[in-house]
Amino acid sequence: MQVKVKLLEELQCIDLKIDGRQAEKDLLLQQLADLDREIQESRLSLDTLREELAALQGEKEENDKTLATEGDNIVRSEARLHDIKTQKEYQAVLKEVSTAKKVKTELEERMIVKIGEAELLQGKIAEGEQNLALLTGNIGLRKGEVQEKLDKLEAVIAGDQSRREETTAGLTPPLLNRYQMLREKRQGIAVVEARDGSCLGCNMQIPPQMYNNLYKGLELIVCPHCQRMLFIRAAETAA
Ligand SMILES: [Zn+2]
């Protein structure tokens, strides 16, 4: 039985290494996701600017149409002036023309503002595109570095896994299950050393008879306080 506990302790060493490397791997995966998000955010803000520009261009087109209509109206009204017979009608058409001209001027002023806004947006978009290209290049490099670390780590984990398989081959399924459950309940530590009469997992005293049985190594001894599986080091056995 002492041999099996020794094997379990070896397994735990491997599992703790895997746990640590898994956490490291999660961190690297998180870094990759963060880098992707950075690009995504930059792309989204560029899309927003493009949408704003498209909306502005739509408004400009509408304005253009209204301007053309107003222009036509003015030309038509002015042509009518030649055929008018009464003074009253003449005054009315003149008023029409002057109102239409006023509207046209206002529209033209609004167009100038919109053209200015569109130019500003185009500038921002050009700048945003440049920044995105730089960021994509930069992030591509950083992602490459992270990926390289990840590949190395995965190779190490694969090595740990095959060592783990070799180790578990010497253990029975019920013992492995017990080990697994204990690890889940006891912060990853299922097997622990006993020294000077105490369990080093929970630092509680182990009953002397139980401690003596540990030396014999004939049966699996479990700490009565934390239920972890106990073993003693060779030096302790010899002493
Ligand atoms: Zn204990």
C-alpha cells in the first residue's frame, strides 16, 4: 500500500504542475482574446464613423434634390413674370421668387456646413484606417509571441499528460476516484506527508496507533481530520 501512496503522491506532483500550467495557459488564451478585442473595438469605432459619413451623404443628396427643385421653381416663376398682366399678380409672383431664393440660400449654407462635416469625418476615417492597419500589424506580432508561448506550454502539458497516464496505469480505478474527489474537495491536495505525529495537510495530531500503522505501510491511512491520504518520507521511516 505504501507503494500506491507513493505513486499517488507522484501523480499529485504531476497534477499540481498541470494545474499551474493550465492556469498559465488560460492566462495566455485570455491575452489572445484581449488582443482580438482591441482590434475589434478599433474596427467598430471605424464602422461608426463610416455610418455617420453615409448618413451625412444621404442628407447631402436630399439637400441637393431640394436645391434643384427650388432652382427650377425660381426659373419657372421668373419666366411667368413676362406674361403677367396685373400688378397684383406680378407682386405675388415676385414674392414667390424672393421666398424661393431665400430658401435656396439657406439650403446652400446648410450644404456648406455638411460638406465641412463630411470632410472632417473623411479625415477621421482615413486616420482611423491608418491606425487600424498599424494596430493590426502590431497586434499580429504580439499574438504571434503569445501563440509561441502557448505552443511551448501545450507541448510541456502534453508531456505531463503522458507522464500522468504512465503513473495512473499503476493505480486502481477506485483509488484514483478517491484521489480525484479528495483533490476537488481539498484545494488540489489529496495526498499529504505526515511528520512528527501530525498531518501536514491540516496540522492536526494523528492518533499514535494510526501513526504507527503508517510506518508498517500495510494499509492506506487517511487523516481523521481532513481525510487526506497520508504517507511518510523515507528518512522518517528509517528514524
Ligand atoms: Zn489532515
